[in-house]
Amino acid sequence: MVGKARRARELESTLNAYRETATCDKGDFMEYAALRERITRAQKDSSRLVKRQRREAGVETLTALRRGDVVRIGSGKRQGFAVVTVPDDHVDAPRPTVVSDDARAFRLAIADLQSGIDAVGAIKVKKGVDTRNARVRRELAQQIVAARETFDAPSRRKAAPEQDHQQQRVDALRREMAAHPCHSCPDREQHARWAERYHRTLRDRDRLTGEIARATGSISALFDRRCAVLRELGYLDGDGPHTAVTDAGALMKRLYSDNDLVIAECLRTGVWQELHPPALAAAVSTLLYGGRREDETRTPHIPGGPGGVLGRALKDTVRAWSRIDDLQHAHRLPDAPAPQWGIVSAIHAWAQGKNLDVALKDSEIAPGDMVRWCKQVIDVLDQVAQVAPSDVVRTRAQTAIEAMRRGVVAY
């Protein structure tokens, strides 16, 4: 957005320069140029309207055709008379099959109706007639030619009221333009060239500012929803311009992780208070690890068992995550990454001082991946050692770092 805002300011400066260059002694040339611009837009609107009405009329005509109806095609390579052999009442793009008066078979489409089409009469056509047969096509063509004298004259189409209104608008703008003082300026076309550049630049500026407004509106809404979650959890206090960061918020702003809010909650609520260094490292790993899909089907080994100190802390970590995830969902924010226990045992063993082979026993984690996860756990433990509200947790986080930063991990 910063780059777009800078570009918008540059375009604003260019607009001022063009406006000054288009100055006219006869009067306000930008006012005159605006009239010309409105006429151009009105003409384009009129042209689009005519095309839309022509298409709608063409669709209506084609869907109404029945077997045996003879139509007159106004112009193009298919100009002339044709008889319908297979109707088509498709509401969006009807394409009835016809045979022309020169014995050609084709499917009639909206694109063939640029100069209009008229149903002018009918002849006898058998059901299921085979238009692939050249003799059949010649017979149909002869019938068309023989019945030509009985066909109605093409109808003269009247302009739709909407089209008349559009033309009246164009005519009124032209009269207003002709009466403007700048219309008689001898340098009118020279001024007009600068004015055209002005309006092109104005469109670019307006498009850019529109993009900025939409994007910043979206960013602002997202920011407000995030603040609402933080406010409910106690990391922010107050509302609007009176919003303030609480002590808990001051702790959280020093955490850098995809799951920083869950980590902050675990520290603030004492979920990890009883964990010794290896167990603390293992608990932290659950909020960093992104395992493979097949890991989800395995039951992970939890040191001390599910009912032990680490097992209970992991369950409380999941509860903290679940509460935050529910809040984010309620405020239409992305899901918080769910805790995964896939490397709990390996991280616990490594933080206990065991070698890599032992730590990865009964695990399918590659040694290189294990080193990478260890480094990420150490990084978050370092943040915990600085911000945890409990001296015990800070000390144990530092001890866990020292225990893990060895061998290939330290290399």
C-alpha cells in the first residue's frame, strides 16, 4: 500500500501540471473538457446499450422460432432467407439449425444477427428431416424460393425507450458543449490534448485510490478483529483510541512464533510451571512442530505417561489452544495451528542429554529434520527465558537451551 500511495501522490502532482497547461483565456477549459469526457462516456454507454438490446432481441427471436419458420438474415456471409429445421430454446445461447435459400445447412447464432433477423413466414418441414443430405437441402431451398412472394416485408425496428433516452442525453451534452465559451477557442484542440491526458491520469489515480481504500479497509477490519480477540484474553484494555497494552500484552509482544498467543497463554496461566527443563522443551515443541499427515495416525509416546506431569501439561496446552482457536473462529480469523505431539519424545530425550540415535529410536524423523526442530525449540525457549512471568520457568528454559545446544545442533 505504501508504494501505491506514493504512486497516487505522483499522479496527483501530474494532474495539477496538466490542469495548469490546459488553461484557456476563454474560460474554464477543464469544465469544457469534462463535458467532452461525459459525451464520450455517454456514447460508449449508448453503444453498449444497443449491443445488449440487440443481443436480447436476438435471443428472444431465436428461442421463439419453430420448425418451418422462415427468417430473413440482414447481412453478412449468411445474408438471405433460411428455414428452421431444428429449433433451440436454450435461454442463454440458442442455436437453431437452419437451411438457407442456397441449400446450406448451419446453426444460426447470435453472432449472425448483427444487422437483425426477421421471421417472415413459414413452409412445411417434416419432423426429423436429414439436413446432411444434399438433395433434402436443395428441396428445402427450392421451397423457400417458391414461397418468397408470400413472405412478409422486414419490420422496421423502433429504438427502445431506453435507447432514445440515452441519445437525448448525448444531444443535450453536445448542445451544452457548443454553448461553452471554450468551444470557440482557436487553441481548443491543443488544450484538449492536455485535458485528455488529464482525464486519463485522473482515471488511473481514481483506480489506484480505490484499490488503496479497499485494501486498507480489509486490513483495518482484520486488525479490529485481532484486537477483539486480544481484548477478550486480557492482552489489550480499553477501546478505540483509548486502547492500551496490558502487562500480559507487554509479555506477548516479545514472542515471535506462529503460535505466540498460545505460548503467551501457557506462560501467563502457569500451564508449564511444574515442568522440568526436558519436559518444558517437549511442551514447547508441540506448538512448533508441523508433522506429516501419517504422523496423525500414530499414538505418540509421552515420557511419564499421559497422567504424568508432562502429559497433564500437554493436555492443558491443548485446552489453551482450543480456547484461542474458538475465539479466532468466532471473530472470523484464521485457525490457530493445532498442537502436535509428534516429536515430544525425541525432544525430551535430546534435552535429557541422550545421543541422536537414542532420541530418534522408534521414530521416522530424519536426523536433519530433528536438528532443524531443535533449533526452532531453542529459539522459542530463548524467548521464554526472557519473558516468562515465573522465575522458575525462566531458569528452566535457560537450562533446557544449554542442554539442547550441543553436538550437531550446536555445530
